[in-house]
Amino acid sequence: MDNIEIKQIFEKYSRMRAIVIGDAMIDTYMWGKVDRISPEAPVPIVSITKRENRLGGAANVLLNLQALGATPILFSVIGNDEKGKIFKKLLEKRKLSSEGILFDSQRITTVKSRIISKGQHIARVDEENVDYIKSDMEQTLIAAIKKLIDKKLIDVIIFVDYDKGVITPTLFKEINNLAQQKGIPTTVDPKKRNFQSYKNVSLFKPNFNEFVDGTGVQLKKGDIELLKKTALEFKQKQNFKLIFITLSELGVFISNGEKEQYFPAVIRYIADVSGAGDTVISVASLALAAGLKPKIIALISNLAGGLVCEKLGVVPIDKKQLIREMLLQKI
């Protein structure tokens, strides 16, 4: 693609409205110095010098879509607690809508706290509730999503599943059925619990480990031929239009059932893989909605995922950097 074609793609993105449904969370970062080992146990003592809260999980997909130029809205359930208030303020700070956020006093807001020293993760502490949301909250969330779909023109619906309980099988089925009726493409970034429940979607994007866990098929990461065979069988069984599997340092695999394509990763410095999957599903979803071919969807998504891995912590894609790389890599 040349500069004009790439510009046209991002102009399409700027006119798109996307719904994101899934597990929202806060990513907390604590930077500090390690000067000594604890006398109580053989563990480092980290003196915290800086603390920062960022939007994480499904909310990071929201940030990526916004960075690419689209208008996203997130539907999720968080705790009616102090962290929930912080989450809402983070949305407001980024000029993102909170109309799809429901507060549940019986749940806690998911928080992933990362402790970092000298550019290295020392530890991560998770605070979370992984039970499915209650049926009354489920129905309230479904009704809110349906209301927006009926009211606004939606270009794509993205299910971002972190196994924290917001996406129930009932919620997915009802919203996906409505999307099919209205001709709205749906994409899924899955986890193990709901893996087999996702059917009849436009694009299904697990990473390699998720695919192995979800299908129960024992695969070696470098065995591309067996991966192709297994992916095609699962795609046909679940009735996906596209299956798109990320293979981290080995690249990506995509298939529409007629043509299978494998693309190796672009070699680059990896600082942190956190959030790369969020970037990939964001880029792939908009590219799909824009009508791009599977090969281009895979190449742009693969490139974008690699770019965010160069940065420490969970960060959205830099659109200008992505455009420069697309020209440089001659996508």
C-alpha cells in the first residue's frame, strides 16, 4: 500500500463507531528502587518512588480504538468502590464515554498492580472477582447494549474476554444474534471459560496458548502445519468467518477457510508484551470493518502488536508510528 491508500484506511477508521464489551480493569504501576533484601524472607524490598493508574483490560482496547481514530464505547460492570470511581475518572480524563459502565456493589473493580524496578517487573498483584455477573445485572447490561445498537449506527462489536465474568454465554449469544440480524461484524478476543461458546462470529482471535487451552489439542508452537489443520477444523465447527491466531515471536496465522496465511513476526526489541493482544484485536476489528483483506488485517495487526511490545507497561498504539512502519514495511 502507498501513502494515499494508508491515509484512506485511517480516514475510514475516523468515521467508525465501535462497541467494546468485556472485562474492564485498572492497571496500576508502582516504580521503585531495590537496595536491599528483606530480613524477613529472601525477597527484595522495593522503595516506591512513583505510582500511576491506567485503563486496562477491555478499557485498553477502548484506548487503542480511540488512538486509531474511531469512536468507541465500552460496556462493562465494575465495583461500586473507590477503584471504580478512579476508573470512571480515568475514562473522563481520556474523554471517553462512561454511559456503558454499570456499577455493582457486590463486586470489586479488577486491579492489576505491577511493581517495577530498573525496567523489570518484580511482581504483580491482582485484585479481582471472577464469578459471572448476576442475572439481573446481565439483563441490564444486555438491554443497555441493545438500546445503543438500535439508536446508533455501529460498525463493529468487539468482545474482550479476560475471564472476569462480564461476558456470559447468554450475553454473548443475544448480542451476537442481534449483530448478525443488523449486519454488524463481531470480533472476539477469548479466554478459556467461554472459548467453546463463541460461535458465528466474523473474527476470532486467540493467542497460541489460549487456542491450545481452549481446544484441548496438544500443539507444538512451531508446528505450523498442524496448527493450520486444527484451526481450520475449529473454525468450521464454530462457524467463524476468520480465525486469527497470534504466535508471539513466531508471528500470526489467519484463515478464512479458503486461504490460509502465515506471517512471521517483524524482529524488534521487546520490552513488555502486556497489552499487545488488546492492540491486535483493536486493529484487526477496525480493519475487518473497513473491508480489508485477511492478509492486510494480519499484517497490520501483527505490526501494531510488535510496536506496543517495545514500550514498558500497557499502552495503546501510536497511530503515527504505525503509519510510518506500514510504509517502511511496504504492507
